[in-house]
Amino acid sequence: MNARRKARSLIVLFMILLFIADIALLVHFKMDSLERIPLIQVAMDFFGMSLGIILFIICLKKWDYASKLGIRFLRLEFMVFIGLVMDAADWILEGHPELRTTSIILETCLYFANPLSAYAFMSYVLEYLGVRELRSSKNLMNLFTVGLSISIVMRLVNLIYPVYFYIDAAGVYHRAFLYQLSNVCTYLGGTITLLTIIYYRKRIKRYQLLILVAFILAPIIALCVNILYYGLTPAFSVMMAVLTSFYLILNVERSREQSIVESELTIATKIQKAMLPDLFPENSDTQEYDLYASMDPAREVGGDFYDFFMLDDNRLAFLVADVSDKGMGAALFMAVSKAMIKMRSQAGGSPAEVLRDVDARLGKDNDLGMFVTVWLGYLDLTTGHVVACNAGHDYPALFLRGKEEGSETGYVVKETVHGPAVAFLPGMKFPEIEFTMKPGDRIFLYTDGVNEAQGADGEEFGFERMLNVLNAHIHDSSESLCRSMKEEVDTFVGDDPQFDDMTMMALTFHGSRAH
């Protein structure tokens, strides 16, 4: 991400430097030395360059510049900007024989910008229409590439033997005998792109169609004006104006669509939060245990979830789970998984039997290939006995004093037998583990968004830091413990966005319930 930021900053700086260079040329060679028509043209070029810099910066901030469509738009806009820079410089330097070589190089770059802009536009349109990967589109791009290659070769030939233009000893630009053919590639590319847009017009809305067509027709008309009126070359100024209009119109529509999506996501977030229990035992009359859990999605909605509920008068079911993806799809899979696990648990059976049946149901017709890791445990409040099943989930941190699984002094994470994730390989066995909790013993369940959270240097939070936090707050309430863990992870990650959903559950057994 830092490399991308540096790259885009350098591009913007380069554009600003080119703009300043043109201003310096204009000041040095005096604006009053230009005739009326070239003066109008230079003014149009400077206006277009100003639009280009502003548009480029806005696009980098507002659009996903890392997407294929965003990158192709920026390439197109940059090529048009280069054309404006070269055109303005050419007119400013005309009539200065001492800068004849510089003028030839700048004019050649300007001639390059025309077909390259047409090529960039066609590439953008194919991506915009979503047909770039089609065989027919690839054939069109190959055809255009051949024409572009010929066009580039001819422009290089022009440096040795003028066929398109030449600059005389006085530093004045003149059209050569093949000038009318210099824009054949641009016309051909524009025609192919126009036909492509018309053919796939049903893929886009009418206003989008009009803007795309305008981008083709407006500069072609401008090129015709250039042929009729020597000294007026408004093609690149027109293209930048159309690009700016296209962005503004598209951005308004995108903002409207985004507001609808955000509204729907807000509703989805509220629904998902409503599905997770938030009335924890410490807020009720329950005295046998203290339980608290939290789920912080990496996006508006996530795939992690937790749950706890009474199976009967004496047994508490508690679980933490992690769906194999993030976003809306994971949230839907999470909702189905959570409902199935709860309903199947309340129907009776051990944790292994519950996950086996849920595995069979979720794995059937699972076209998306999603799966969910689950740690499901049953705590008998009369004895403290726990029966649990780990379906591909992270091992819990246990504080079981005097027990083989735990330690007298603090939490430990110990690998125990486990099965595959639910719906990952339907039909596999799910082994169980058992242990007994005494008053004061604790369990901490979590998803990998906790231990795999990364700092700015890419280092993970890790089990050691997690255990240090747990042991530093070993006598805190379950809620305080979870909040402390969240604060430590957030501090470790810093300003970087949360990469994965983060869910945790802390359970403390206070004592046996009387029969």
C-alpha cells in the first residue's frame, strides 16, 4: 500500500511539474508574441491541464485506483494530459529557430499521444463493458495493436524523413504530404470502439452510452476543425472536458448507488448483531458462571459468530465459530450455520453428533465451497464437567488449575484432538474432548482475527502476546478481559484497517449448581 501511495504521489508531482514547465515557457517567451488563434489554443490547453491534474487527484482519492477499471481510466486521463502538455509547448516554442530540435521532439510526442489515447480509451471501454476477456475483444485489441505499432513506426520515420510534419529552419511547423494519414489509426480505433459500444449498448445505461459516444465523436470533430483551421487543435482539450464530465456524471450515479448499498449494509449489520446474544449472565441472576463475548467484523458484516444457550436446566452450550470468508456471503452462511447448530443442539445429542449432522446438511449442495470452523462445548453446571468438539477451530486458552490441560499459574493453549471444519469434507468424524472445571477455572475462545492480527511491519499478534494479556487480567471479569484483549490488539495493529473478523468469548466457572 505504501508503494502505491508513493507511486501515485510521484505521478501527480510529475504532472504538476509539466504544467509548471509549460507556464515557465509561456512566461519566458512572452504571451504577447503569440497570434490570436494560437493564444486561444494555448489557453484551452492550460485549462485542460488544470482539469487533468484536479481530475487525477480526485480519482486517486475517490476511486479504487487499484482496480483494473480505475487503472485504465487513469492511464487514459494521463495520456490526454500529456497531449495537452505537448500541444501547449509546441505552440509556445514555434518560431524560435534555436529550439527547432526541441520542437521536433515535442511535436513527435504530440503525434504519439493521439493513437495512444485512442488505444487507452478502447482498452478502458472494453473493461467498462465487461467484455475485455472475450475472444472477439482480444482480437480487436490485437488488430488495434498492429495499427498502433505501424503508427508508432511511421512517427519515428518522420524524425528522419518528414512524412507527417516538419519544422523549418525558422522553427515554424508545417504539415507534410502524408499529414492527412497521420490520424488514420486514431480514426480506426475510434470507429472500432464506437461499433463495440453500440453492439454492447444493452450492458450500460443510456447516459453512459451517450458519454462514451461523445468521447469518440467530440475529438474526431475537433480533429476535423484542426484540418480546416490551421492553428486550432482542440482535440485534447475536448477529450479532457468529456472525461471530466464522464467522471462527474458517473460519480453522482455511483454515489447514489453506494448510498443504497450502505443503507442495505446498515440494515444487514443490525440484523446480524441482533442474531448474536447480548444479554450476558452477569446482567442476570446466574451465579454459576460469568460469560462475555464480542464480535467485531472486518467489514460492515462478517462471518464470525458466537452463541450460548441452555440445553436444559443444568447444561450450558457455548461456542465460537469462523466462516471461511468475509462480507455478505459469509454473513449469510454464518446465519444459516448458527441457526442449524442451535436447533440441532437443542434437539439432543453430544457436541460431536451435533456438528456431524450440521456438517452433512451444510455440505450438501454447497456450490460456493464455504465452510465454518467451530468450537462447541457443553458445560454441566452441577459438576463443572465439559464435553467439547473442535471442528477445525483454533485451540482455546484454558486456565484449569491442577489439571493436565491447564496450569496453576495461568492460561495455556494446548493442542488437543480435533476434526475438520464443518462443510469442508462432509462425512468426516468429529472427535470430542472432556475436562472438568473447578470454581475459578476459565476458558477463552477466539477466532484467528485475534492471534493473526498484524502490525505495521507484518508481524502477527501471536499466541504469546495473547496469553500475556490473558494472564495479566486473569482475575478480571469476563467482560473486562475481552475488552482488554481488544484494546491490546487494536494498539498492536495501529492505524492499519482490521484485516479479519475478530471474535472472542471468556467464560469463568464460579461453582457447582445445587441439584
